[in-house]
Amino acid sequence: MAVPKKRTTRSSQGQRRSHLALKAAQLVLTKAGVAVPRRLKRAAELGLYKPAKKA
């Protein structure tokens, strides 16, 4: 089994994995003034999707 000759630093790991970071969901406002993810805008306007309320 292949074994690396030296340990990878946290900095190098982070630079390599930087493309794995999650991006914030793009929110848009519906006609009712509710912010929903872009992919659910039409469903929200048609009344098929109701966003969860934060307590």
C-alpha cells in the first residue's frame, strides 16, 4: 500500500479541499415577499411549497 513520505499540513489540506466548501443558497423574493431558494420560487408562488418557519 502506498504511504506518503511526509505529513500534509493543515494549510495544504485546506488549499486542496477549498473547492469542496458549501455555498450559501441563493434566495429570491416571491410576489408574497417570502425569501425562498431560487429553484423553489415557482412552486412557492403556486402554493405548492411553504417554507419552514424558524422558531
